[in-house]
Amino acid sequence: MILNAYAVLDGFVSLLRLGLGLFVVLLGLSAWQMWRHRVHGGEERKSLEDRSYLLLLLAGLLLVLNVAAWPIFYLLLQSYVPEWPGVMCIYGVTRIGTGSIGISRFLPPLVTALQVLKPGLVFLSGAWFVLYLVNRRTHTAPLTGRVLVLLVAAGALAVADAAAEVTYLRIPKKEVFLSAGCCTGVFDSEEDASRFLPRGLAGQVAEPWLYGSYYTVQLGMLAALWGCERLCRRRLPLACLGPLLAGAAFSLAVSTVFLVDAAAPRLLHMPYHHCPYDLVTKAPASVVAAAIFLGGCFCVGWACVAGWLGRTAESRPFLPEMIGRLLHSAFLCYLGSALIMSAELALA
């Protein structure tokens, strides 16, 4: 175990999330069971309301911690870079333990799992909060069951994520073999699966095509979001949510390829270097742009959750307005991300 300030902070937040997650899961299951039986008695109803208030407070705190744990994890990985002479960036830290025959061999899959769990956890926590806001504005709370199911799922995923993070912190990291301490052999190799474009499309020849694809997709998403937001002012546009979600997924794929194969080499001032992890320290504004872009994708997903899971007779009058606000937030995120990335590329 490597102990530094970030490890202490990460461990504290992880343990706090682990305890809160377990508490949220237990309280959520209990509240769901009581709601399922439709309690009407005075004492039982008061008990359900008290549990609901406590559950809301704990779930709100857990949501904040889940969001904060994502950047803290990458700050932890960055703080580990100087611990090994052969490690040059976060990618090298993610490969620590590869080739080991001891318990350290579990470090790479743990890091991979955490990098997948954290965005999923943030999205699921936000989906619960959006559905809770919809349910809160109704008179009889018809969405309580769905809200509790999402809350329990978010709590269980938070427990899994926190437990994996604590395990990663506890596993020794010094007596290991490094199979790849530098990202050059992975991200800069045209034959490696970590690169997104095939050999024929890689290199500086593909830059105009990558730039054109990136800005075309961004403009397309901005136009689609603007149009769907205007529709929300008149009625609930459920038909456009599916294509909009597909467009957000496609824009995420295109933006990822653009970031690795076009933006990273230019921002790093290294034409043949494609490591996105190096951007954390050498081009932090691009990381901010990527984070804002993910926020836009999440807002589109949350709008779909509100439209598909929050539609009831009581929510119909105000649901279009709420979806419109989420789509407006997504529009601002896409626009802000594109502007920040463009400015960063222009100054590079």
C-alpha cells in the first residue's frame, strides 16, 4: 500500500461511500417493502415518512460523494506516477501489477473496473435524482417504487465501486513487474487495439477527416438538442428521445476517436503521441472540455429516463418542461465543450 495525501483522501471517501451505500441499500429495501404493501396506518405511515426523509438525506450525500470520487480517483493515480522510475503517466500506473504472480496481478483489472464503474455510478445516481424530482412534484407520488428501485441500484453500485477502490488501495504495489510503464507502446502503435483507427486512416493525413467528423457531429447534436428543446415547450416529444440518445452515444464515440487520434498529439506538441492520460497534466483545459462533454451526454440520458420512466397522468403537465431543461443543459454542455476544445487547439 502506497500512503500519501491522495491515498488518505481517497480511502476516507471510499469508506464513507461504502458505509453510506450499505445504509442506503438497507433503508431503500425496507422503504420499498413498506411502500409495496401500501401502508395506511398512522404509525406505519409515519415510520415510512421518517425513513423516506432519512433516506433522501443519505442518498443526496452519497450522490455528492459519488461525483467527487471520480476526479479524486484520477488524482490518486496521478500521485502514484513518481513512485516508479519507468512510469511516465497515469497509463503506466494502470498497468502496475501486470506480469506479477502474486496478489498484485489483480491491480490492472481493478483499475479497469473502477474506470467503468465510476461513470456508470454517476449516471445512475443522477437518474435516481431526476426521477425523484419528477415524483416530488406529483400529488400522490406514483413513481415511488421506481425511485426506490433506482436508489437501491445506485447504492449497490456505490458499494461495489467503493469496495473495489478500497481493495485497490490495500493491495501492495511495489513488489510487482511492469509490463508497460510507458503509454508510447500502446497508444502510439497503429496495430494495438487501444488505438481506434486502422493503419490506413491513422497519421496526419486523417486529421482533416477527424476534425470534420468531430465538428459535424457536434453541430448536429447542437441542432438536434435545440429542436427537441423547442418541441418540449409544446408537448412531450417521446419519439425524439430515442434518436437523441443514439446521437449522444455516436457523438461520444466520435469525440473519443478525435481526442485520442487528433487532439492529443496536437495538444501535447508530439505529432505521434496519442495518450489521453498525458492531457491531465499537460493540457488540463481539454480534460475540462471532456468532462463537460460527458455531462452533456449524461443530461441526454437523464432526459430519456425522465421521459420513459417518469411519465404518468400526474407528471404529464410539467414533464415536458423538465425534459426541456435537461436538454437545454445538454445543449450548453456540448457548446461549452466544443468552444473550450477549439480554444485549446487554437492556442496549441
